[in-house]
Amino acid sequence: MKKTFRNLRLSPYLYLTPSLTHISLAIFVLLLPQVVMLFVTKSYSNLLIILISITASYLAELLSNKIRHKNTLLDFTALVQGLMIGMFIPSSYPLVTVFIFTFISLLISKHIFGGTGATWINPVAFTVVFFYLLGMSFFPETMITKSLLEGGQPGLDLINSGSFDLMSFDSKITFALNTHFFSHLGIEVPNGYISLFWDSGSPIPAFRFNFLTLIASIILISFDMINWIAPAVYLFVYSVLVLLFSQMPFTGKFAQGDVLFSILTSGTLFTAFFMVDSYGTTPQSWGGKIIYGAIAGLFCFLICGCGTSSIGNMFTVLICNIISPIIQYFEDRIYIYKVNKTMRKNNYA
Amino acid sequence: MVSIREFSRFGKQQYQTYKIAYLPSMAVLSMCQSGSCSMKSLVEKGEQIEEGQIVASECENPDNKYPACIHSPIPGIIKDVLDISMPNGKNAKSLLIEMSGNFTFSGQKKDVYDWKNAVSVSRKIKQISEMGIINTFEKNESLANQLDEIVEESKSHSTKPLVVRLFDKESDTSIESFIANQFKAQVIEGAAIIAEIINAPFVLFFSQKGEFSIPEKAEYQDLFVKAKPQFIEKKIKNYPCGNYKQILKMANQFLKEKHAIEYESVLGVSAETCLDVYNGIVHSYPAIDRFIQVQGDAIAQNQILKVRIGTTLRNIFNECGGFHEQPSQIIINGLVNGTAVSDLDTPVTRYVHTIFVTTSRYFPRQIQTQCIRCGKCNLICEEKLRPDKIYERYSAGDPLGSTYEKTIKYCTECQLCNTVCPARIPLYQTIKLLKDRQNEKNF
């Protein structure tokens, strides 16, 4: 009988995961509150940079599609990439340069490393590092100095010295948390951390609104739009290393590191949930993701140290992207070994 | 495994009654009523045929010893022979029968035959073939062929147990449990007939906990001569459930625990197949009716209909009060494993169990994008296949590699890989294509 398939739609007609387009749109929508906050806090130069980077990203995608005869504009990945690039660029970066660099960098990234999914290097991290290498002076310098480290409390010293703007509600919330929650755990959080959590005031938008980043991440993880394993392991390993070893070389004290300050001042939360587990760049198995996350956490500690690094996380992501194919190679070998072993066991030639 | 609740869009409805649909004035009788076997028509255009008359008894594949014969669902005149789109998405030669003449079965008293003593095993197998019974457990193949193979095998090997599935494989459907409850005695007797044919040592009835009331022993013990019937309730929480591999595992788990015995294979049948066997052997009533669950947010009335094969979807929807909203898709046999049909004149065949009519509101986005290597398909696959790798290599025209090639045969066709793919890549379809090619090659 002649087989004629006339249906335009294939099964299944029920999905457990949203489509790539919906995921991209969800990420965009969940990052919009941070854009709104930029407007509220009158960070107009950041807003302009985001607008320009989105435009450049779309134009790069358009040209890339023309060259490769593809149509990926409607999956909205270019929109998310443009937004994320804009959120990692400091407010002082010249607008024309932002447009040119974003356009060129994304085009290079797409054609050397591949497009969405096919790329093994995170295009956002690649572009931001590209920006950094060509304009280091525009990126804020690391605030933690050797003398602060030798003081034993670099984070607290920086907060107390007025390096960060404290919110009016900071002391009230800190007091309430200390009274009703942390006191039961025998901990007392000093003033200033709530401000860092709400808005660290960094010229780089991705580093600022840690609370909104966390909320967006929780929603995305709940709907299975981003995988939680690598980000969780990354944050865990980085936190443990900061806690245990960050003070040792300077004060000789073990387990005295300031985890909260480290996470809230280098865009670590944003990097963990939006950059570390980027599609195509991470291993696929649970084991692979755990190793990948652990390596990322280790490199983050080695590069960013106790926090306030403006580019350390991007270098971390790039290094991990380079290591990832090696992990993926071993993932494949282990898979093939396991399958062959099962086949032999079941006497299947 | 994934919780079965996640696969439920409309929620599982428990039906207590069914409606007998009107006979179609024009039936479209497909010559392909089973999964793959296409039959040769015995009748020609213009010929007058009776209700239940065999119109096709020979399969186009000569190796098919006992094909499921096809019967006319209504008495009438063959108006035309056409190639028509079928519920499985393929085209098949079909007879257009316009109703006229007298009824042989409808409205007549059913004869009752004593199946225990009356006929030999081979005669029973032949009768199952003549009654056009297919086993809807998995592949919708001729039941008589399966029985014959087991009987032949049992001459040199020990025989196998019979497992009756009294629950539905998909979360939205409830046709098997409905048949099992409504026709409990007939289903059990049908299973007893099959058990006797294959000389099964055990007959295991698996039902979903709370869906099926287990009968008293006195109600069925006289039916089984050699076989030991057992009713087992299972709390089925996850999808996939009820495929052959899982049924075998469940059966062996039970038999090992209770009787310290395990089997390499079992014969799995559905409740519907048992009912057909009962009707076919006890009443000599051919498989010309189907129970069909019609459901969805676009249809006016969700219900179970008893429909003559050859009835078109258009007639069925009219029977259900039509559409109260504009339908977007008509999906046959389940939202996970089903097929979308575009033609309202598609006829009901023996392998149709459910019809879902959905509006665009519930329809998922299916635009395919590039694989993003998220690995979700690998993590969810119960058989540990790598759907993304297989697809990637196949679509690039690269050789699959011996390991990936070997794994293909383990695919249980549950489609979980497709359901988690954010790029909406036809992973299952690719694996199925390769699996079919592999089977053809081996054959």
C-alpha cells in the first residue's frame, strides 16, 4: 500500500516542557522587571545600552540567517541574548561601540562556534569578554583590596565605608530578620546586606537586582525552563570555597569568608541561573552537570575571589565552556560502555 | 518516569453508560483494519452485500496465515472503491457501502455456542481470524496469528501466561476500564477462551486500583479449566504504563512473589480484545462494532459511543451534538501517541479507541527549531536511548554507529522524548522510522 502521510502535525499533542520560543519569551518577560527597575532608578544609560544591544543582536541574527539560509528570528533567542549582553555592559560604555561590538561579536560567535544550540561557547559571555578586552577601562575595578582582605571583613568594611548606597528600609528589615529568624540560628546579619540583595547599585545591571534575579530563577526552574543542577552546584561550591578559604591567605583564619557579600556583588546569582546552564554549552547527564557546576564554582572562586569582580564570572563561564566538550566526550564514552555492557549481559550481539 | 497527572489535559472521566450510535447510511469500510496488514477485497463495485458478510479474507502479505477478516458493517450496495485517508494517517483502499437490504445481526437474537467442548483449538483460531479480531494490546495485529504462533511454539517450548490489561495506557482515556467494568463477565470469558487456546498456566488480570471491582471467585472459576486466574490491582501513577515490557515486568513480579516462577514472555491482550473474542466465539458475532470515547473541549458532549466500523467522524460528531467551539485538531487514539486527522470523512476502523477534539486554546506550539542540546530526551528515556544523538546523526546523514543502532530496538514508543523536547524535534518519529527499517531488514 502506498503510504501517504497527510497530517501536518505530529504527535504528541501534549508536552511536558514549554517550547524554546516560550522559554525565551519567559526569560525575557521575567527579566523585564529589572529593566523597569533601571528606569525607576533613572539608569537611562543602561537602558539605552540594552536597547542598542537588542537591536544589534537582532541584526546579527538577521544577517546570520541570510548567510546560513535559516530562520531563527521567531524563536526569540536573539532577543534574550541582546538583553543579557546589555545587562552585562557597564553604563559608561559608548553607545556606538556597544552596537558595533555586539553586532560583530555575535556574528563571529555564530559563525565560528555555531548558532543557537549548536554553539559550544556561550555567545553572551563571549561578547561581554570581547567588550572587556577592548574596553577594560569602562568596567569597574575590583573594590576589594589587599588591605581590606587583611582586615578580615572586606565586605562589611566596604559597606561601612559607604561604598554601597544603603536603602532606607535596610535597617528595619535587617532588624526584623535578625529578631524573628536569624536569632534562632544564632546568627546576626549586619546592616547593608538587604540593600545589596535589593539593589547593589553596580553600573552593570546584571549585578544589581539580586532579589529580582532570584525570583525570576525560581519561576523558571519551577516551570522546568532552566535546569537547576549546574547552577545549584556552582553556587554551592563557590559559597563553600569562599566560606572556608577566602580569608586564609590573608588572615590565616579558616571558615571566615563572607559568602553573602561574594554572591551579591559579582553578578554571581545572575550568572548562575542565566549563564552557567546555557543551551548547548553544558553536559547533559546529571553527573556531567554536577562536575560542570563544580568546576564553574571552583573557577569562580579562583577568579572572582571574595566578590566585586566585574568580569570574573564571564571568564568563568568561558573557561567552563571550553572544558565542557571534554566532559561531554567522557559522557558519551561512559554511555557507550554502559550500553555495550548491558548488551553483552543480555546476549544481544 | 513521569507522573501520569502531567499527561492529563482534560482529566480522566469515568463513564457509566454508553450510547449506541445510529448506523451510518453510507459506511466507509477500510481494507486495512489492523495495524499494518492491508486486505484484498472479495467484492466489487455494484455488488449487494449483507450485514456481517466477509468482504476481505486474504492479506496482501501471503505470510499472514490467519489475517483478521473484514466484514461489512451494514447491509448494502458497494457504491465505489476509493483510496481514503485513515485514522492512522495513511491512505487505504476502502469500500463505500450504501445501506440497503435486511439486517443479519442488528435487532436479531444472538446465538450462543458452547465453546468449551464444541470445537478444536485450530478451529477456534480460525474462527477468531474469521471474526476479524485484532489484539489491541499494542500493535493491533491479528489475534489469530498470535495465538497460532504460541500454539506452534508450545509444541517445542513451554507455553506462556496470558495477561489481560484492564486499564488504559494513557491518562486521558478510559475506554479499556469502561469495557472491563461494563462487560466484566464477557471479558473474563473471552480471556478464558484465549487461555484455553494457548493452554496458559496463568491468567493475570491487571487493573488500576479503584477503577475495577474484582468479581467473586464463584463468578469465574468454572470458566478456567487449566489456567489459574488472578486479579491484581495496581496503583499506576506514572506514564508510560501498560506497554508490553511493563506488563511482562508486572506479571513476573507477581508470579515470582506468589508462585516462584518467571516467564520470558507473556501474551498481552486488552479488555476490548477479550470482549471481541467472547462475541466472536460465543455468539459468532464479527468485530463490526467499536466502543469509542469521544472527548475534548470543542465537542458538545463527551461520551462513549458504540459505533459500527466504517462510520465517519462527521457522523460521530453529529451524534455527540456537534462542536460547541471551533475545533483545531481531531486526534485519534490519545494525545501522546495519537494521530491528528484533517478529514471529517475519515472512517472508524477497528483500532480506533478514542477521538479527542481540541480547540486551538489547548494546542501546544509545535514549530520545530534547532536542537539546543538540553539533554532532556536522554534523561527521560526509560530505555536509556540517546534520541538527540540518533536524530542528529540521522538528519546529518551520518552513520549511527553500532551502539546507537543497537539501542533503537529497545524503544518502547512511549514518546516521552518528544514530550520534553523544547525544540519540538520529531525524535520518536525518527527512531520509529529507523526501528521499522531495522525490522524490515531483519525480516
